[in-house]
Amino acid sequence: MPFRPRSHRAWFLISPTWSIENSASVKTIRTYAVLHRLKNPRHSLIFLSNTQAEADLLNQSGEAAVLHNKTSTTSEHIFRPLDDVPVEFDAIYNAQLAPWKRHDLSLGIQRCAFVFYRDSSGSSTTESERARINRHRELAPHHVFINEFDGTGKPVRLAPAQVNTHLNRAAVGICLSHLEGPMFASTEYLLAGLPVVTTPNRGGRDLYLDADYSLTVPPDPRSIAEAVLALKERRIPRAHIRTQTLKRVERDRGRFIDLVNEIFLESGSSRRIAMPWPFRYPVMEWLPPQIAIDRSLSGAVDAFVTA
């Protein structure tokens, strides 16, 4: 942080965007953390892990880590049931058009919709996305890809409220990747009141799932289609799914607030924060890498600086 002397006391809350539930990732993180502290002895690094297993691995390596799934910051004010939106699809999948998202596993579903986008750091191109959509449509003509493409050939990313409207058009939300980060879409489904079908995975998306309104099935189209129909036929009240999810989300938000207050106390600040959730915007903002670097170098960080 060039804008402040290295003698300045600082705490960094670091949240991985991808699964680090393996010894190689933890070893790399540990190495960089040690090197950072050697150069900045008054800096404290605390890792916000998306799964308890990740936190345990980091703790065992000697790093400070706590469980805090980043999807707990998903807005319940945006993602919510909409009684005036009719259900048109058996399932919906909100995911970028990338091979590791395994859209083909949805082919057994009779009526499925897709909300999609292009990650700025991904390898997808206009050609690869259109080819994937065209191939999928040939195999499942009743499936609908919702987003339009702009003049440059890039998918037009929908505003969160628009995404929520489309989620409400479906009976079930699906999660099909094997390995990724915590997957915001999973929590968005739940807050909108949708039950969830997921495949076995690592990354953290299972944290808010419950056997009462979710099914974990093998990664094959038939199993997924059968699970979607099973959940659809159960007609689980959306308000119930949302209420139970919010209980878990608020528990994790409270734990995060406790952590921040401990840092305030250690720093000598008299400031404290409390529930209900006091942050209007996401705790961590998603930015293209270069913009994030430029902001950090200029001192425009996500959080606040204590006196």
C-alpha cells in the first residue's frame, strides 16, 4: 500500500474467489502471507473462507482464518419471491457460458431457462458462446437462453432485479459445476424462494442448502432432470425456503460483524457496528483486475480506515 507507511497498523480481510480446499493452494497462500508480513510487520491478514474445510486448512498452516461465505452479502431486498410472476420453466440456471459450468447436464430437463454472462477474466468468446447455445438448442429446443448480445457480441448482463424476475419464472434453481467458488447464484435462488438441485462440488455453495429444499444428485442429465421434477412436485412454499435461508445468512453476517468489532477493539477505535446488516453495498466489490489494482494503489480500498 504505497499511500501509507509500512509502519501503519492495518488489517486485511481476504476472501478467496475460488476453492482453496487443497494443500497446494493453502501452501501458496501461506508463502505469500509470510512474505507480506516480513515486509509489513504491522499488517494482519485474516482469511474469510467460504467453507469450514478451507478455514481449517489455513488455520493448520498457521494463518488466521474464519468461516465467512461471501454469498452471505447477497441482497435479500433484491432477491425475493414475486407473487405476480407466473412459473414458466421447470428450472433455471444462472451461470456464465463456460465449459466448467456444465450446461449440458441440464439437457434432460423439459423446460429450462438460462441467465448468462461473460466473466472478464474468463476465456469465453462470442464464437464459443454462440456455438454452445446453438448446440444446446439443437439438443433441447424448448430451452431458453434469456440474455441478448450487444453490438460487440458480448452478452448483455442483466441488472440484479431483472435476474430476480427471471428466477421467479422457474420452479427450481440448478447448480451444475464440480469446482468453483461459493456461487452467488445458489444463494440468489434460495432468497428468491427456489429449491435447488446441485451436483457434488467444492467451493462453498452448499453452505445454505438444506435437505428440506435441495437435492444433491450425480452429474448426469437424467438424475438432474428427475431431481428437478421431484422438487417441483413438492411445491415447497417459497416463503419457507427464503425464511430458512435468511436465518443461516444472518448467522454468518453476525459472525462477520463480530470479527470487525474485534478488529475495532484491537485497533483502539471506539467505533462498533451491529445487526441488522449495516452495509448497503457488497463488502467486496467485483472489479476487473486492472481497476482493482489501480484503486488499491490510489488508496480507494473497499473498507474504511479507523482513526
